[in-house]
Amino acid sequence: MRIKEILEIIAQNRHCKVVKRTTDFTCECRLPEDLQYFFNHYDAIELFLHKPYGIKIVSSTDFIPTNK
């Protein structure tokens, strides 16, 4: 399954929120292809925040590469 298909499935779940990007994405770091696609098209994802295992995938403005 490709990242685009996964994001479409997540967007259909009422307990998840997919935030579309409204600005251009630029990054000087090398990102994996799927992460590059995500940041080009989306700003964040919230997955099941009402549960103890909920998680938020942050926007590119909050993204901190660990290999710098």
C-alpha cells in the first residue's frame, strides 16, 4: 500500500485528523520518499488522540532531524 492510500484511509476515520498543507514545503535535508510526499501535501496527522496510545505526527515546522 502506498503512502497516499494510507493517508486517504486515515482521513476517513472519525477518530483521526489529517491536516492538508496550505503553504509550500522546503527542506534542505534528505528525507525518505514517503516522508517527502507527506510534507509536500500534509501539515500534520492526529491519530486517536482520545486514547492513551494516541499520537500526533508533527508538521514540517516542528520536525527536527536527528542526524544533524
